[in-house]
Amino acid sequence: MLKIQIERFGLRHKFKILDNKITCYATGTEFVFYGLWRQIDEIKSLEGIDVHWAEEAHLLSEEQWKILDPTLRKEGSQHWIIFNPRLVTDFVYKRFVTNPPPDTVVRKIDYDENPFLSETIMKVIEAAKAEDEDNYRHIYLGEPMADDESAVIKRTWLLSAVDAHKKLGIEPSGKRRLGFDIADAGEDKCAMVASHGQLAYWSDMWKAGEDELLKSCTKVWTKARDIEEFGTQGASIIYDAIGVGAGAGAKFNELNEANQIRIHHEKFFAGGGALRPDSQYAKTGIKNKDFFSNVKAQVWWGVADRLRDTHNAISKGEKVSPNDMIFISGEMPNLTKLIDELSMPKRDFDRTGKVKVESKDDLKKRGIPSPNLADAFVMDYVTVVAGGGSIWGK
């Protein structure tokens, strides 16, 4: 684009244009070009940069930004971030539009400010507006989409679920549970989400190393012990039993024995086979074992189904049994982060065509950290999706 503009204004003799650099003969100013995906480590060593111009920046990740931001050390240097909004959950939109840092100028530019648009494209825009107003507003007015159509759980469903029990006049009832996602390594965090029947109402996150399993288990066990249920103490714990979490059950047993209190705990193997394998999934005529790649997919789909039903009850007035809904308290700590994490993972398929949830490794490739709160939330509803009762035992 820069080369085209230089030639357009008859300035070709003023610049030296190479494959990865443009230099102005008169001032010595240089444009240097780097690709964020392949050359991010090279960018860290750059010196004397006045302007970092990120074009088509809608896929800029938080990890990349942590490298780019401190790279500009020169006094008065600036970042220019230019992008077409995609999703409200994208890092770049949240970081620079929803909650911009100090000294940031945010400027929204639409097609009606472009004096060079042809009559042909104007007709295309008018036709798009007449055909699909929402799509027109996204593509041509720069409004981000709330929902990613490929996501397992849509953001609009989650927003409808917030305080839906109050809007529908439903009193949550049922067992109290505590989902516990255990950190593995690196930047991963532990997370727990508490629920009462259909209502998820509390959450917490913390950093913990692999050698701090007892400390984390004690934190969760204490929270479960202090939750009241029907006049008695205690909530059931459902925990991730893969990797570091394999030893959590023994820690909970030690705590039960040392305190002479029995806090019930269930292990969750995300890669395990589908529950009730020969039962039909949602009147599809397909057995659970033939539809789901693993139990993780089955539980995510079960949660998604209940959130969709809650959304339909709120937005369309459909009659839905309270037992088929999930509610989220508006006072939930970390609510925004929880909604973001739940709406991130996409539908995927294994080699046999069975559905599964986008893996943490694939999320990382998209610059999305491990959805710890989301996993803890989903684990809260394992017994609900399974039809109640014990899953794999203590």
C-alpha cells in the first residue's frame, strides 16, 4: 500500500523500496516490516522506533502485545493499532476500545468518511444493508459481533443467563457443588466455581505451582466445608483428575481424616468416554458414544444446551423447565472473565467425526490462555448432565 501511494503521488525518486524496507533518501526515515507470527522474537531487539504501526491487528494476541508494548522505548514513540473489529471478546478490541490504556486516542472510522469509494462498492454496501442489517453493521460500520458461530457456547446465551432466575422468578434449588480446575504449569492458574442447583454464584482464581497441590486442595476443601446446604455444612467437589490433579483425591481424603469431616469429592477425567454411552443425545437418534469424542465434549454440549434454553426462555418467552436451565449470578466474582472464557472454545471433531471441544493447545495457538474458570464452571454441571449420582467415584 505504501509503495502504491508513493508512486501515486509521483515520489518514486524520493524513496528506495526493497522487499522488507522503504527508505526516504531526503530524511533517512525507514519503514521496516515484520510479521508478528513469525518474527515476534526479532522485534524485541529493535531500537530507535518512533512508530509501531500494526495493520490488520484484529488477531493481535495478549502474548504478542506483552512483547510489543515495551519494545517502544524512545521518548514520544507511539503505537498505531488499526483493525476491523471481529468479536467483542478479542483481545485487541477489549484492550484498545472497551478499556483503553491512558493517553490513548480511539477513533472509529466508517466507509462514509472515505471520499474515494466507487459507485460500485456503494451499491454493494446498500445491497448488504437491505439483505442483513446485523451483518452490514458488522462489516461496514465496524460493530463487533457478540457471537462466534463456531463457538460451543454463544456469548449471547451467557449474557441471557446472568440473573435469569430473578427475571423468571425462579428460586434455585438442588445440591451445592464446587468445580475445581487444577493448574498444570507455567502461566496456568487454579480456579474454582461454586453453584447451587441451577445457579453458579461464586468463583476464585489463584496461581499455584505443581508442588503446591496440598495448599490448593486445602483452599478448595475449606471453601466446600464452609458452604451451607440444607442446614448442614459442605458442598461436593468435582475436580480435574488429569496431570497434577491425579493426586488431589488423596489430599482431600487426608483433609477429611485429619478434620474428622467428610467432604464428598468426585474426579473428572476430561478424556474419558461419554457418560451413559448407549443413551441417545438430545433426540438426535445418535448414541452418546457415537456423538461425543469424550466426556469433556459431552459436558460442554450439555451446558451449552441448558444455556441456550435459558436464553430462549428470556429472549423468546419459551416455556422451559427450570431443571433444564443454568443461571449465573450477576454478583459472580470474575464474571466478565468467566463469560469470555466460556464463549472462546470452538467446536471441533476427532478423526472419526465425533464432536469435541477445541483443545488448550489449539486455543494457545490463537493466543488464548487456558480457560481455567470455564473448565471449573463446566465441571460444576457434570452430575447435572450425567443425570445425577456418582460419576467415577471418590
